[in-house]
Amino acid sequence: MSRRAEVGRAGEDSAADYLRQLGYVLIERNWRCRSGELDLIAQDGATLVIVEVRSRTNPTRFGTALEAMTPRKCRQVRELASIYLKSRRAEHQSVRFDVVAVTFALDGAVQELKHIEGAF
């Protein structure tokens, strides 16, 4: 596994743990279709939450984890969510899009975790 994949996996693990502590129920992780992948899908009460996880180890080199959430990425996640909802026959489900940005210190410890509800 590449270093980038390891950081991504660690970020998703941290985000999943954090969301569980808030009381979210994780439904799916790394849901894939031909068009791409949704990182985390969770239930927050009656709302289905599509969570995009962005991770960085050195925010000064490639920008912060939140800066990686581009308009193009937001569009892609919305399109994938539409495919997911249709595949589950849940088009009328209340949906929210959250972002969890995880920054790791050089020793691998979580330095910062930001959760933005309704990010886009």
C-alpha cells in the first residue's frame, strides 16, 4: 500500500471513529461504482449523511485537507450520491453532505480533525 493510501485509510478510520462517537450509524465505507467512490455513508437521525474525508500529513506542502475539497470534487460526490440513492431506491431520503478533514502530525498522530456539516 502506498504512503498516500495509508494516510487516506488512517483519515477514514479517524473520521469513522469520530462520527461513531457523535452517535452516527455507519452504513457503508468506501462504496464504489464505475464512476467513483464515496468514503463514508452514515445515518444521523433521519438524515443520510454522505461524508467526504480529506487527509493530509504536511498541510504546507500540498495545502490543507480542506483546501483539497474543490468544486469539482463536490460535484463528483453529489453525482455519486445520486447513483447510490438510486441503487438503494432511496431517492426521497433526506441527504446531507459533510466533510471531515484530518491532518496528521509527522509521527502519525491526529493533529487536527475538522467536521463541517452540510459542507456543500
